[in-house]
Amino acid sequence: MVLDDLGSSLRGTLDRLQGKTRLDEEDVEEVVREIQRSLIQADVEIGLVMELSESIEQRALEEEPPGGTTARDFVLRIVYEEMVDLVGESTDLPLEPQTILLAGLQGSGKTTTAAKMAWWFSKKGLRPAVIQTDTFRPGAYDQAKEMAERAEVTFYGDPDADDPVQIARDGLAATEEADIHIVDTAGRHALEEGLIDEIQEIDEVVEPDRSLLVMDAALGQGAKDQAQRFEEAIGIDGVAITKLDGTAKGGGALTAVNETDSSIAFLGTGETVQDVERFEPNGFISRLLGMGDLKQLAERVERAMADTDTDEEDWDPEDILDGQFTLKDMRHQMDAMNKMGPLDQVLDMIPGLGGGIKDQLPDDAMDVTQDRMRSFDIVMDSMTEDELENPRSVGASQTRRIARGSGQPEERVQELLEQHRMMERTLKQFQGMGDADMQRMMKRMEGEGGGGMGGMGGMGGGGGPFG
């Protein structure tokens, strides 16, 4: 995740404050040095680094902690609030008809972002259309058309035309029934005058309600010049940060937001059209600091369940609390988990599981887990209907047959059966539980999930982890 190193190093620094009830100047200076080091390594512009660290230091030394608050929680709250203030509010994108113009350099991810945004708007009940005006990059039309098809949204482009301004004009007319028009423009390897002139002409034709600068999270200090040029040319209302699934530092995006006096609109977190998030500053910083993001988690769960394909139309997830838990049920749940996105991103959203706990895992732990889930799916393809319905009936000879049929080792078949038994035992604890018992359990989980934030209200409320 963007600025992930900052979250990891900062959590380590704050952990050294455990047990302290009062802060001294040395404690504050150590935290501030860690913030400065991490932000500079993340390629955040030096002026922003100094502004943020000075604010944190001043508040930590001058403000009086609320009664009963530990030194760690007090500093964490200050860091959280100042970081939220740094990234700013989310770009205003009302769910109503509008035209959005995308700008950015070649390779920044504009074409993919156009399809992702269109998919996002379609899930909100609107009818989006992607208009591809890039006549410069070979394959731009084909890529845009394919991505739009994956997103299942309207697409317009003309592979035979060489005038991007006319394509934009024709595209708006051809897709006039759409609610949302997303106009994808050409990029270049550098900020050439031709690119600026072209996008200014397109801007005059489409008269966008909003112009978004699409920026690769790996872009460093060069973000400053790029942001300034696009701001001068067409005005930038927001930034879409792409490729956050890699090892990108991401500080350049924060610099761009500051340079254009704009805000962040979307985060691209993977390669598929579904790997996009509406930027929410509270949840973003909360995840960064290891305190989870229940709002984003709930949205992913809801989306995953809605998109999960099933052959049995009458299958209901709640049925597993009433009767036998089969391998078919387990498969449905695995399918839903896969649709939620990479496991490391999902863990980041769960209070108490992201952050510090994830820091202790090997770098490839999440990849191994996902590979394991895929191998489980392959194993189940080689099982009979009776074995899927009654996994406890699978014996040694059946295990050998399933292993041969799936091309997986016998140990993997046994792992699947053991995983099923563990999930079955867990679910039995919930069976027969009344509503009152369930509510008490959920309340206890919420209280424990805030990562030691008890004195500040845990994860309650939608305005961030501090209520």
C-alpha cells in the first residue's frame, strides 16, 4: 500500500511508547524523526515533510492528553489527525450525470483507470461511457475497448481517425444517453507542448465537469513539475493514484495533490477493473497506521457476495449456520474471498489484523496463502459430489485418488480436509446462538479490534477510528 513503509516504521516507534503515561521531549523528537525519515524515503516533497512534522511536534508538546489516555494513544491520535489533514478531503464526485477528463503521462495508467472508474460508477447505479481519444499510442484503442468490455460499460473510439479532438466530439454525441462520460486522453513520455496543446483543445470541446490527473504511485519528485503543467493547462480537480499493488513509494502523489491544490479521487489497487477504491482519507490513514478500515471492508464484502457466481441459485450463506457445513459451502466462501482482492489488502482493513500483526509475517506470506486457496480449488475439482457433500467420508484411498486426479500432493488434499474441519468447528460455535449472544460477541470484537485504542472509543463510528 502507498507509504506502507511509513506505517510499519511509525508503528514500531509508537510501540516503544507502550506503558508511558507522560511524554517527554525526547520521545516526541524520536517520533518526529521517524516520520521525517519515512516520508522523505517515500518521495514526499521536503516542504510537506517539514510542515507535517512540525505540526505533530508542536501539538504533542503543547496539548494536554485527555485523562486516562496513554502516551502512545495520544501521539497516535495526533499523527492520525495530521496525516488526514495532509492527504486532504476526497475529491467531490457526486453520483449524478457529469463529464470527467483524464490527463497524465504515458504509462501512468489512464486507460485502465478510465475503465475502473466506469465500473465503479456502474456499481452505483449510473450508466457510464468511456471515450478513447488516444491516437498516438499503438494499441490504445484495442486496450481501451477490451477494458471497457471487462467493465461491461459503453465504449466509443475510432481506430481509423487521427484527430483526437473530433473523436471526443463524436464520442459525446454517440454516447449521449450515458450518465457519466469519461474521456481518456493521450499521454507522452514527457510533457511535450504537443500533449499540452492537444489536451487543451479536447478540454474546450468536452467542457468537463472535473479533470483528474492520473499518476503512477511510483512517480517521485518529478510529480511536482507534471502537476504544475497540467494544472496550468486545464486545471486539476483531483488525482487518481494508480499501481498501489506494487512496491511504489507513493509520495509523489501527495506532492501532486499539494501542488494542484486538489484532492485524491480514486486509488488503483490491482490489475482488474474491480481493483479500484474511492479515496476516503479517514480509512486510508487508519489502514496505514494499522487500525483497519471497516467501511471499505464492508463495501468489499458486499460487492464480493453480490458478484460470487453459484450454480445453486438457492444457496444462501446463512444456511451454513443452520445445517451441515460442506466443502461446497467452503468453496463459495473462498470464491467470495478471492473477489474481495489480495489478502494483504483485506487484512489491512480488519482492525487488529493489519498493521503490526502483518508486519511480523514474511513478505510472501499472503502470496503463499492465495496460492494455497487456488490449489484447494483444484483439489475440489477432482472430488465427487458425495465427497464434497460429506468430506468426513474421505479416507486414505480416496485421498490418493483425488491427489492423482488433481495433480496435487496428498498433503494438500489433507490440508484441505483439515481446513474444512477447522472452519466447521468454528461455525458450530455460532450455531444456536441467539441474537443477543451474537450482539454481545460483536461488541466484544469491536472493543478488542481497535488495536489498543480503548481509551479513545475503539473503531466506532464512520468518521475514523477515533469516533
